Amino acid sequence: MSRDYLEVTVSDAVAVVRIDRPPVNAQNLQMRDEFVGVFDEMSEREDVRVVILTGTGKVFCAGADIKEMLELEQTPGRYTDMMRKVRELDNSVRECTKPIIAAVNGVALGGGFSLAAACDIMIASETASFSLPEINVGIPGGGSVLHRLGLSGSIGRRLLYTGARISGPELARLGAIDACVPAERLMDEAMALARELAQKSPLALYYAKQAYAVVEEMPFRDAFRHEQGLTYRLRDAADTREARQAFMEKRAPAFVGR
């Protein structure tokens, strides 16, 4: 599939996926298909260990292309198909086997907010802002996004019911994102973190991501046992042996992903 709206570059085991659909990087059907294809590819590429997702210009992603949505409503079944693709986009990010860092460079609205929240770690520019404006076009949506970020209760409801914007610095203050930095430092911060992660065992990172997704839904006792099971499974893996040996020898490990 051709990529008209996503730019992908890979260097030193870090892939940068950049949304590029001027003027506001709104999601249409083609972009959603491209996202699914790109993140499925990232899962299987051996030269990629970490992914950074960002946008071009002053907007990360303004959510759904409203004009296209209105057009799709005119044909039975097309709107339902679009909703399915929205879910597939989100799932392709959450289920990617590699850690994904969202470097939110600007406005993230609706589906753009959900996209950023689907990533493993979110770093925002000080100029970034977030909102779920669906209520302003007569539909509910986004409560699951707020819960995912730990914004339940009064704050989450206010954002959901009003469609109000919340700034990157405020989300950082609330502990909903990892960091908020000046715009000119955003990619440097994201790349530094990505390179740190890329030095870890790819096998351990894979299982850590899978475990985190599973244990979120488990009681603590079951979650602890699940993670211990993964530790037991990896105890004799080549990367685990290498990590231990490198630690004892005070050198950088050379991981092979097995």
C-alpha cells in the first residue's frame, strides 16, 4: 500500500512515524488503513526496536475528517465501516509489539487524543493541547481515553461533557503524561528516551509491553503471578543470559532478540 499521509524513517533501531496530512492531520479512511499497515510492519521489522509517533506542523492530529464522515453517512454501511477502522487504528497501536512514544507536537483532538493515548509513553510540547470535542457535534465519545490516562472522576467528566481543551503542561501536572517540554526540545527528548529503550533486550521489552497490557485488567495477586510466569519463561533466553553476563563484566550487552 502506498503511504500518502504517513512518513516513516528508521535509524539506529528507532522508527519515526510522522503524520503528514495538511492542514490539520485529520484522519480519513486511507490514513487509518495506512496506520494499521505501518504498525503491523513495525511489529515485524527486526531493525526496529522502538517507535516515535509525531505530527507535522503545529497539529499532532485533529481527529476525524468531519467532511468525510458526513459523506460516508449518505451510504448505508459506510459509516459502520469507518467506525470499525477507527477501532482497528487504535488496536494496531496498542497491539504493536514495540514500545511507542507519542511526541505530541501540537493540538490533539478527538481521535488524535485517542491515538496519542494508545501509545505506551506520551511526551508533549508545551504548546500541545488536548480535547474530546465530540460532544460539540452531538455525539459522545472518549471516556475510555480519559480512563486510560487515569483522568476518571470529576476531571474526566468535565472534559468529556464540555469538550474543553486541556494543555500539555496541565496533563503533565496531573500525571497523565510522562513529560511536557519546550517545543524545540520535543523530538530530542523523545529520541533520547527511544534510544535508551532501544538498548534494552528486545525480548524483555516485548514481554514487558504484553504483560503491562494484561495486568491492567487483573487483580494484583493474579497480575503478580502472571509476571512471575514471564520471568520464569525468560530465565534461560539468550538475551537474559547476555544481560546478566554483561552486568557482571561491567560492559554494554549485545542483544539478539532471542
